[in-house]
Amino acid sequence: MNRYFHDYSEWDESAIRGRGEELFATARSIWPYPIKGDAALFASPD
């Protein structure tokens, strides 16, 4: 991730928000949403 951020010179709220949206889209494409049966993996052990 350091390389991703290295060349950016703007760090205002708008620029940071835009990069966050780009990173979120990339992460979402790499790690798919869990299927219905996977819900138990995220359940609280209460």
C-alpha cells in the first residue's frame, strides 16, 4: 500500500475520500461478500 500512496500530493478531505472509495472497490473485488451459510463465521460467541 505504501507504493499506492507514494505519489499523491493532495491530502484534503475530498482526495482522501476518493482514494478510500477506490481502495474499497478493489478490496470488494478481491474479498467477495460471504454467502448465507458463512454468517455463522461472524456470529458473536455469546
